[in-house]
Amino acid sequence: MQFFRRYSGFVARFMAALMIVLSVPMGVAQAGLVSTEILIDSARADSDRARVLGFLGREQIREQIRDLGVDPDEAAVRVSALSDVEISKLAGHIDTLPAGQDIVGPLIGGVVLIFLILLVTDILGLTHIFPFVRR
């Protein structure tokens, strides 16, 4: 009992000081209106980030990243660190990529189209490019 009487004043002062310190506000909270555009942009950035991370999660992409000498997990961390503007540009670029297509098909089509245009103009007599066209 003597122990409690001896230290009760010290414990009471310590608890009072602790309560005063904890009751003081640590920071000031500020409230403000959030516009709809900010909320939409934030949601769009989150969906773009998820789409890019999903793209990086594909096994074929991970193999290509490894072939380039980059750790795929490190690439995912770097994508997570991109700003909202950068991630939206990257997601927009992914949307414009051809799906499973290479350059050979469009290149051959362009060459054939140019050949046909020159052939028609040569037949009409506007140009003299091909020697096998009779005038």
C-alpha cells in the first residue's frame, strides 16, 4: 500500500500531462469542394494504371522485357510510380498498337496500291513509267 501512495502523485501528474499532450490537435484539417473532373480523372488514371499493369502481366510481354534486360517486377514498380498524365499517354499508346499484326501486310498493300495507281496513269497516257504499256 505504501508503494501506491508513494508513486500515485507521480503517476497522476504523468497521466495528466499525457492527456494534455494527446488532446492538442496535431494538424489542421482543411475541407474543400472536389470537382467532378478531378474525381473522373483520378478514376480514369486508376483504370489506365490497371490496364497497363495488366498488359505488363502477360507472359509474352514479360519475356520481351526480360530479353531487353529489364526485370518485369521492377518495370511494374516503375509503372506504378508514373504520374497520371504519363500513365494516360502510355495507356493511349497501348490502345493504338495493332493486335497481332506486323508491318509486312500493310507494306505489301501499299506497294500494290502505288503500282496500280502508276499503271492506270501510264495507261491513260499521263506518265511513261512502264515500257510494257502500249500507248
